[in-house]
Amino acid sequence: MILLCVNELSGTTGYHKSMVETANSLHRAGYPVTILSFLDPSDGARRALPLWPLDAGVPVLPLQTLAADQGRLLHRNYHPALAGHMGAMPFSFTANQLAVLRQINAILSPDDTVILTSPFQASALKHALQGDERRVRTVLQIHGDYLHHAGLWDLMMEAREVIDRVQTVASGLRGQFVPTFDEDDVVFIPNFAGERPDAVARVAHEGVNVAMPASYQHRKNQLDAVRALSLVEDESVHLTFWGSINPRNPYYLAVRELVEQLQLGERVRFAGFGTEADVYSTADIVLMTSLSEGFGYPLLEAAYNSLPTVTYDFEFGPRDAIEDGKTGFIVPVGDVEQLAERLTRLAADETLRKEFGRQAHERFGAMFATPAVVEQYRQLLGSRPGSAVDLAAAFAADGHAPVPLDAISLRTRLALGRRRHVVTVSSPVPLHDIQIDDGKEVRTPAVHRESGTTRIEFSGSGNEVVSYVPAPGSTDRHYLASTTEDNELEVLPYLRRDASYGAGTPAVGDTIFATSGGIKKLAVRELAPALQSLTKKVRGDVAWKVRQVTTRSRSAVAVVDPSLQSPKETRPPATTSPAEVSAERPSAPAPPRPTASAAQAAPAAPVVAQRRTATGSTGGRAALGSARRLASAYAVSVSAAVGKLAAKPGAPARREIPRHPRFPVSSGVDSFGTPINQPGGVEVRNAGSARRPTVFIRGEYDSLLLRDAVSERKVEPPFGYGELFERVCEAEQQHGLFELTTRDGVHVWELGRSALIIQLAESLGMWGSAPAVGSKVKDEYEGAKRLTTAPAARRVVFDYTRRGQSDYRTAAYRDDETMFVVQPEPEGYPEVTDTNMVYPFHEFTRWRQDWRRRWAHQRVPEIDARPFEEALTQALGIKVDLGDHLRNRLIKFLDERDFWTPVFERVQPEEVLIASSHWWAGISAAAQRSGARVSDIQYALTSRYAPSFWFGDLPRYGASRFYAWSDFWAERTNVYQEHVVVPRQQQEFLSTGEEALPDSTEWDVCVVSQPRVLRRILAFVTELVRERPGLRVVIAPHPAQRPQMPALLAAAGLADKVTIAPDDTLTTIKRSQVSVGCFSTSLWESAALGRPTYVIPVPGHEETLQDVESGLFRLATSPHDLVPFEVPMTRHTIFGH
């Protein structure tokens, strides 16, 4: 078998990709492959899940958690027994880990091969063997320059005796290792490129796009790429940088600055991290300006995708991958002019680009395609694949732990200024020879035994391990507990022999999470140290600034009257700190000496005195002003520091399931056949902590298969969306959730209820997360209108957020007595003028962002979410964690109520109309306070499964009146006291006959997109075009996804099979014969226009079932269901006409 040793798997570099592709390719060639991951300061889980898809048959084992000798050394799997540095990178290995390597040597046979990919792995193997005979063959795989990297070379030489052969991934590297190794033992085998099963689909674009995939660092040399572009005169040539962006990365900032200096902002795009499909779907030329590489993957990826490459002649790789002048161009490093000339030549000649690309692909197939590289590996490894060895079973512990995990309780107390740890074991099992190991010495703690309980007490400074033996004189030692670097007690499940799914303190269960993050309420113990330090610094620095400015003022006076000069003020006092001294050195330049004529014209003494007084007064004011400015700056710093302390890291809605403490998830695939962590797919992470190991899951799926080294688990939603909604409503009734209030009497449940249902559906995989609707808005306003000074109005209407083409929703309410409050649009607030009654939302958003309001956010009490979590957990049968959702919604509510109450008291409206009032509970509450009636304007479909229109009880802050499009919609909500019908003011729905329908249509099927279930929709469309290829299919994208739709269709293989609607959805439906979708309002628009309308049964389609039963819609369980039918005449009642 092949044991592939890796530093880690979870990174984004070429090294990480090569590890995954090597494992996959050798596994598919018949070799049994196991990956052993070496680096991680904890349990190895976070670095064991690759970003590239790993074959299910390749297990990943973290060295950190394997149990040597059936777990008998797990208590010695905490402190390092071997440590060192490889350059700047530290590494360390415990006694247990070294024993694992020694045991691997004993388990594997001489026919097996260990591929080492870093010299510190070889060093660890050498020390682990401790002089034992090495049975297994070894190969050191070289991924970079060793000769000029002493850290790599020295470690390799130190471990030379355990290295049989060397494999370089670039031919130019071979010479570095001969004659240290025999020439026959140094072989060149390139990295596996990792071919996709289908070529990257091209996405149409304007001009010529030069793609440069590289991380932002000096070695990648993006600066030369920018300089070369500036010399390319054709402005249709653009440069796209692909690579993760850190806005604090100095090199990234330098690249952006150069782009601005050369005025190339319109021609350079910083795209961020992208997949290979992202990079090469729009690339015409691939550019590499690196100064050095082990072997640049873009060289292979470009050739595979039939793209020409222009590259510097760096070491190592270009001359292996490119034939200069036939598949691309190789340019001397640093020759920017030649680089620009080669780019210009290729950009101007599409035929040449295609010819280079064709030859590059042919060269790739002959030299770098998987079969060619596998054949080279066969010569290195031997043609016989060998037998698989189940290393996960070999390094499993015996499963025996005398003390159950739930019998251990931990407590820390202060005694005489020192932390005293108390571990209480509530178990009849006697514990013997209890030891405390801090890595330097082993000592014995105080032990108190009572009936059925053992209490262990010890003082510590952190990183101590508590262990015991179950019988006197036994050598079978067990881990019990440990302390952290912060000197807190913990129990790490992976150090216990009974480690299994769900182990943790507390135990880990299947849990769905609402969003977390935002601003927390600061405790005094968190706030006091920061404020104390800042206050001390403020006092000292302000006093110093006063002294500094006063000194300068008095020095200025002394020029006029030397008698005022004080020697003591000309230099810092002896006690001045070095910072103060250095700060005082750049003093103001001395004023010029008066000329002779000026001296003759000098004023008399009284005038001098007058000048002296004026100057001294000015200096005092300057000193005070300067001190004030410094104090003001520190006030901002204090506010920022407090804000940073109060900020909670954000986390999305998700599901977390138990993870095996020793064997993290390493691969998986969803119900759509997409591997985990691929673009548009399901995001999976080994999450939690070593203390509570979990698996993070987020995305849209029907089911998910997750694999680790010991099991394959299927994850799926426990029920459908309809049942989820019904259970939540039932919990609201049974537990009185609408009645629960904060200490201040706020009914907090309804503030976040609608959003929470959406988040619960997301966390269960029913829906994917939806991007922000529409284009990015510009919340900028420089006009004179202020909400706080608005005039009286009979009505106030809050327009629909991000309206787009939906002005019809509020058109009926526009008159001279109505004040409109509008949301920002991409171009700002174009509707707001000095003469109309339209006011921008801008003042409110700015008010919320003010530091005083943000400080108020930190004083909002935390909410006890337990009653809500317990109710939902009981109703859903799965644990629910609401995170910070309710408190964040409370902060939003308080902001809205506090700002809008005085506004309404000034304007005195009789009625306040809000498009979707339940999303703006604070504005509703403010209107109610001022005596106005609150009404809701229909903005979308209503149904008994719509979170904003159907409730398990009566909300307190919502509207009492509903302006509905028709009775059709008003009957589908249970929250309003009355309703008023206001038909939709759209010409398309004014006709009552078939004359509105065109004689012919452009498309057979219009697919109405929905972002939250887009993967399911595209899966249906894929089946549709496969089963019924003759149909003309158009997709009407949601406004939020229109910019991304070409790439999404390309990734799904639909780019040349489906048309993206050039017009809005309603226009597209009118030009189609049949419509199909999920639960969009556009489906009812389609039916109202007389179009046969079908519903794909996905989570959320329950909102349409009432109309499926009535015959208005039909279900589409198969593409063959899409046939024309007569739409009932009740369609004319949908929009009130």
C-alpha cells in the first residue's frame, strides 16, 4: 500500500492540491492509499478536510489522534517529546505520535511505500525508529528549492538514512540531489493535474481576459503583471487577479496602489479566490510572473483547458510544461517589455491563441495527463499495488475507559492568589497512582476519597495532564483530564480510549443553529482592564501634549523677550520616557532672525509687552486645543477598543452533528452528486473543538454522505418544510412564546420569528442561503431633507426594500397628503427631491451607525433564549441553538422604536403603512406609540406556510389592517383584524380575456428561478433538457442572481442548453407557453396571465398546495409532466381585477 504523508490537506496552495490529486490518482490506478496528516496544534481535524474532492476510498488519519499500543500511551499524547523548526515553521511530536510512526514501520511490509512530502516528516520517522530496522520503503517528494533553503536541506541530511529515493515534481530540481543520492534514485515525476470529468465551460465576455491565479506575495510578482498590462495599448485587454484577498496584506495593497498609479482601474479586476471553473471559464490567456515555484499548477491547468500561457522563465516548471513559441511564451524573468509584447501579440490574434491552446492540450495529454503520470509512478512504486492495511483499525484504542466521561466534573477556585484545580470523579472505580504531568516534571496531587467519589486537587500554571491507573501496581495508565494554556480544566475526548461520536463536555448532539454574531453586552470584568489601560495612557499622553505645546508657545514668546525663557522647559525632564523624548525632537523651526531694518523699526517696550501677552494667550489656547484633539482621538480609540471587545464573531445558520474525536470527516458527496465544499455545493467543516468535536454543515441538499476513516454517515432533513412550519406554530401555541417578554416588557419572540423560520430551514438543508436581493445599493444622501424635521402628513408609507421593478406595490398610495420613506437604490435616492414628500431612509441608518448608538447596543441585556430553545427542541425533535438571533433582533427593534417614535410624534400621521410590517416591528411599535394605525401593504404571496403572514398566535407589533391585492390573498393570512382590497396596478392584469395573450411564443418553458432552492431547480432543468431536448427553455433569474447566472449555468453544464431571460420575469412569462417554478409570486402571475403553471415539489412548495388542489397549478415531478392545460377562470381574481 501507499502511505502518503502530508503536512496538511486543508489549504489552497498547489501543494494541497497535489496531495489530493496524488492520492486520488494512485487510488484509481489500483493502489491502496492512506493519508497521514502531520501538522496541527490540536486534534488535527481542522487541517484534515481538503478543499479539493478526495475519493471516498482514501482514508485520512491525523497523526495527532491515533492511539499507539491500543491507547496505552494516550496520556503521553499531550506534551512534545521531539520538537524543532523547519525554517520559520515549528513542529513537535509527542511520545504517542512517535510510537505510532514506529508501529507503522512494524505493520507495513517491504512491499509498501511511505511517501514523505517534507523533510521534517523524515526526521520524525528517524527519531521514532530509535535504531530499529526500517522495514518500509520511503520516497521523499520534493516540492521546492532545497539547495537554497537551509532549513529544508539540513533536515533532509539529518534524516538521510531513512530516505531511499527522491522524487522531484520539476525536472530542474533533480540536479540539487545528485550526488547526495544516486542518480538512479532521483526521479522526476510531475504533479497530477487533476483533470475534471468535463472541460470547463466557456462563459462569454467582452475583450481579451488575461487570468493570473496566484496568492498575493512577493514571489508571485503580480506587480510585473500590472506593469506589463500598462504597456499593452489595446484597452480591450483586461487582467484578472485570482487569489484570496486580505485587505491588510502589504503586498496586495502595493498591487492595488500600482494599479491606481498607472490608472488601470478599469482594466484590472481583483476577483478574490476562485475555483478552476471560475478562473478558466473566462480566461483567454494565462499569465505567470512568479520569481520561483516548485511547479506552478496554472501551467498545467491552462494546458488542460486549451489555453495559451505567457510566463517568466522562473525555476521551476515552465520549460517542463511549455514549448516556447508553440504552446505559449517563456520570457526572461524581469523583462516586462517582452512580457507586454508577448501579451499584445496573443491578445491581437485569436487564431494564434486557439492554435497555442490546441498544441498545449496535446502536450498535456502526452506528458501530464493522469495515465502518463501513473505510468511513471508504476516505475517508481512497482507495478503490484500491494495489499490494503486498515491503519484506522490498527490505531484504534481498546475502547476501555474505567471512568465514564459524564462522571468527571471540573472546578477551579482561587486559593492564596493561586488557581486550585479540583477534579471530582463520581464513580465507584478506585483511582490509583494519580499523577500531574506538566511536561517538565511529574508530581502527585492531593487526593480525597469518599464513598463513590474521588476528589483530586492541585495547583497549576496550565498545560498539566492528570492521569491514573485502575489498579495498584498497574502500568496501564489512563488519561483523566488536563488544563489549558489559560489554566482552565478540560477533558479531551480524543485522549480517552472510549472516544466515540458524541463524546464531549458537555456531550455533543445533533443541533441546528440560528445565526450568531453581532454586539454583546460587555461584562465589567471584560471592560475594566481595557478601559484602565487606555485611561492611564490617555492621562499621560494628554498631560505630555499640554507640556509639549506649552513649551513651544513659551519658546515663541522667548524670541521676543529672552527674559521669559526657562531652561527647564527646553529639554525633557530626567524622568521622561524614551517615547516622550523621541516625540519632542521634531520641534517647530526657529523663526528667522530680524533683519537690520526690522530691528531699527522695533516697537517700544509697551508694545512688546502687548505682543508677549497675545502670544502667550494664543499658546495657551493652542495647548488646550491640541490636548482636546488628542483626547478626542483617544475617545475614538476607546470607543473602537470597546467595540472590538463587544463584537462577537459571526456564524451562519447551520447544522452541527457529532464528529469522531479521532477520525475527522475527510470527504463527502451530496444528493446532487457534488462533492462537499465545491462551488455552489454544501459547505462542510470539521468544527467545534477538541473538547467538543462537531461537523459543520451548511447548504442546500436532500441528503449528504459524510465519510471519515471509520464510517460513512447519511445526513438528511428529518422532515419537510411544511412540517417544520407546522411544528413551530404548534410550539408557539403550546408554550406561549408570544407572551414571553424581556425585563422591559418587549415581546421578543415575534421580533425574529419570521427570519428564524428561514434560518431553521437553511440549517436543515432545505434551503440554501439567499444572497442580498438586487444590486448593491448606495446609501448616500447630501440633500437637506431630514426625517427628524419632516412636516405633518396624514399617512406615512414605508416603501418596499430594494424595489427594483416593483413600484406597482405602493403606487396606489401616492398622493399629496402622504409622506413616502424610501430605501436606497444602486444610484442612491433618485426619487428624493426638494419639492416632493419623499424622504430618504439615510438619516436612520446613519443614526444607527453613530458611536453613541453603538455604545447603547452594548448595554442591551442578553436574552435568556432557553425557554424558546427548549420549546423548539421539544417540537422539532432536534436540539435548537438560537445563538444571538433574538438579541440582534431586539437591538434592531429598539433602534427602530427609539428613532421613529419622535419622528411620528412630529409628523402625526393617522396611518403608517409598511411593506411587510413584521420585518419592521420597531417602526410598527413607534407608530402605535404615537397613536397611528399600522397597516401592511402586500408585497409577496400569502399562505398558511408563509413566515410573515401566518402565526401560531397573535403578534403585538404587527399591523392590524392588510392592504391586499384581492380577497384571494387576504383569506390566506391569520394575523390582521381587517383587510382592504387594492388591486395590483399593472396593465398585464387589467385584461379579463384571452386577448392579452400573444399569438406566438418565443419559448416553450419558462423556468422561474428561486435562489434558496436553485440547486434543485437546476437539477430539474438538467433532467428537462436531457429528457426533452427539443424544447426551448428559458430561465428567468431572480434579481439577486442575474449577474451570477451565466457562471451557474456553465457550472451545471447548461450554458448552451438554456437561455437566460433578457427581460424581467413577467415579460418572459408572457413570451412562454408553460411556466415552472417552486414558490415564487411569479407563479401566480403566470397563472393570472393564463399560462399553464407547474410547481416543482421542493421544500417550500407547500405554499402552493392549496392552488394545486384547486387546479390553478399542477405538480411537476418529472419533465414529462410539463404539458399545456386549461387554466381555471379563477385566475382573474388573483390580483383583484
